[in-house]
Amino acid sequence: MSSQDRPPVTGTQDHPLVERARRLAADLLAPQAERVDQEGVPAGHIEAIRRSGLLGVSASREYGGWAAPAAVARRTAEILAGACCSTWFVQTQHHTPVATLASCEGPVRERLLGRMARGELLSGVAYAHLRAYPRTPVQVTEERGGLRFDGRVPWYTGWGLNDVMLLAGISRDGEAVFAFTEAREQPGLRPSEPMRLAALTASRTVSLELDGLRLPLESVALRLPYEEWAARDRVKTVSASPAMFGIAEAALALLDDEVAEPMRGRLETVRERAYALADAPGTEADLAERLALRIDAAELMRTATTAAVVAGGGRSLALSSTAQRLAREALFLLVQGQTAASREAHLGVLAAGKP
């Protein structure tokens, strides 16, 4: 059945992609999560994600995607993250490049969007360093009818699994410039060795050294004043990640109902409000509430994973323990997408001793 022939589905829990995510989680991701945590996300996991259609969850039907509601994208993210956060983290990078292509015009859209929406290509992202502005870890200059990228990308996830990447830098005029290139070593682009991290080492994260990487103008998907991009990005970075709720749910499933139910109720209250705001137009006025809910979600996740470790006792210290893996993944999500503003606000809550 082609994407155009699929019947519309309005519900979340009965959406085909939610059911596919559940099957992937139960049959493949969760049973192998501890091994993957130690050995790395295998190509087979990514192939299963490709086949599932999840890489096109939000892409338009015109380009082979599902055009699913945001609630479906969030629920599938919760399921994948709760089953194997490393696999979720690799594939979640893909959705920003798809959204970027969908909103742009030009040859790069027609060249890549359909193949990415159908899961034929997996994309990573190399733009988090833009949040360090006015520092510019990656500089972009125009020369000889193209673009030159110089500098260092501190974090790039999915090396060896991704086909393409969305790379960003800052121009001399203060523009944020986003362009696509192949996710491989090439003249002007050299990866580091994979990083050893306390959590999500399995996600194959490297840094990238850029020394005169040249890309054609046809590879550009987006360029706009930095302040305009930062305003869009700010709404994303202050919002609670669905992965936080997925990890918390997985941890609560390890507990007796008597212990889990009170936390489960609080978690649902925070999730409901966070997602209601996510579905509303992002405004400066609600940024503070979004950030407060992100912190609430993070603290509930931290409490749930700590409870799972406590309940497991000494067994939780084994690398084969689901509880300790979830606790380490929770540590990762505390700082994933963090900005100076979100760090300061979260530290303020912790210093005040608030639950």
C-alpha cells in the first residue's frame, strides 16, 4: 500500500506506527537493550526502524511519509526510548532534517526528502554547537560558488549508521547556514574515534573536525539570521522530551504497583500539560512554563529510575541490569538539549530542594 492509499488514522493508540513501535520494542529492542548498551547499536536495529516506516512518521504523504499527528510521533518516541534509548537516540536525529527539508525549497529537497521519508536514507544532525553563539565553533564562508565549513562539531551521533548529515555553521554575516552532506570521512571532514560515555556510548557519537569542507550551494536547506533560528530553537530546548516519559515508564514497570502508582499519576499529569503546550503555538510567554514542566519531567524520571535501582538492590549494579541502564540513560536525558538557561533553571530547583 502506497502512502497515498493509506486510510487516515486519527487516534494515537490505534495508529499503525504506534503498534509497529510496540512490536519493535517488545520483539527486538528491549530484549537486546543491555547487550546493545555495551556493544553498540547494530545496523540490524536501524534496518528494522527503516522498514517500520517510523522514519517518515511526520513527513508528508506526498513524499512517502505518514503525516501522522504530533501525538503519534511523541508516543512512538516514548516507546522506542523506553525500550532502547541508544537506538531511539540514533533515529531521533533523523526527524529534524526531514522537517527542515519539508519547509525549504530547492534541489536538495527534491533530492533527499522522499528517500528520507521512506527510510531509504538515515540522517544525523550536526548543529547543537550553534547554541554556543556568540562563539562560533563552525564557521561558514562562501567561496568559488560554494560553501566552506571550518571548525569543530563537538557531538555527532550515529557515525557509521547514518547516510547523510545536516551540518550547520555561522556565516560572517551572522547567518545560521544548514546544508546536507554525506555522513562519511571526506576531504575537509574527519571524525574522531567513537566517544566513551557514561550513557549512550552505544549511539556511536563522535566529534567532527572540519578543515575546508566544501559543499555546493545546492546542498543548502536553510539559511536565516541566527536570532531567528535561535527563537525557533528555544521552544524546542525548553520542552520536555518524550524520551523522558518513556524512560520513566520503563523504570516504573520494574516496581511494585504500590510504589509505582503515585509516581505514575504525577508523571501523567506532567505529560498531559507538557504535551498540551507542545500542541499550542510556541510563544515567549509560555517558555517559562514549558521549562518548568521539562524540569518536572526530568525529576520524575530521575526519581523513577532511582527507585528502580533501589528496588533491585545489589543486582542493580550489574551491567546486565535494566534498572542501572535506565538510570544512566536518565542522566543523559538530564543534559540532552541543555542550554545555559535550562541548566540555570534546573540547578535553581535542585538548590531549593523542591521535589
